Amino acid sequence: MENRKENDHTFDEENAVKPVTWSEKSSDLRKNAYIIIEGRPCKVVDISVEESRAMTQVKGVDIFTGRQLEMEFLPDHSVDIPAVRCFEYQLINVDEGFLNLVTQDWVAKDDVKVPVGDIGNQITSDFDAGKDVLVTVVSAMGEEAAVGCKESQKVHKVSYLT
């Protein structure tokens, strides 16, 4: 997938309407915001300013690997921000390490791996128990991962014929 730079935004060639990344002034950065550190999309967990060197230090956690990363920059520096999106899908099946998901419009999505750890165990056990499971998938910079799940609340609609 080729990217192109246009007006400080990086666009995905397949969908040039939505930016994959953009630049912001570092002074606008806040805790719990997203930032790109070492080429990885991260959630900011700490920001500190070292007055003696006039440097800002940011600590972030990679939203896909959980790895902690750090970067330093001058206060007037521009930083790259990833476009992070969350989607909720209905779980249809778990097959060979992948989640078989569908959108509200019944469009199939079969390319999300069962996550390792507690979330993956919860998704699998809820599905095996016969529960209707909604899976939350986060997407950024061409990567996707299941990050949560909850039991779907079934809504039964009744239509009356007159």
C-alpha cells in the first residue's frame, strides 16, 4: 500500500479521504492522546518537561504490542499523530486463530486474529458458552487488533400487522 504526503497528512491510496497520520504542534499533545513513536502508534501515558535542557519527554504505550516507548523533542517541535479508529463487530465464529466477524450490515470480516492473553481467552470462552459476542477492533496505520469484547444485548422488535 503506497502512501503519499499532502498538506502534512499521509493518505492511504485506497481511501484518500481519511488520513492515516497528520502532524500537530507538540504543545497540543496531552495524556491519553495518540502519537507515533519510533514508527508505532502509541497512547500517551506521561508527558514531562525537563526545564534544564528545554526538552519535552513523552512516554507512550504501543496500542498493538503494549510495549512502552519514549521520545524527546523541543517544545516547538511537530509530532506525528496516527488516525486511530475503533469498530464493533458481531462474532460469528472462531476459526484457526482468526475471528469471523460481521458488521451491522452483515459484511464479513475474517482477517482479525484472536488476541493472545486475557482478551482472547474471554472472547473464546464467551463464544464457546453460546453467548452473542460483540468484539471491539482498533485500527491504525494499516494494523488491526481485537482489544475487547462484551455480550451483545439482544433486542427483540415486535411488529404488529393491522
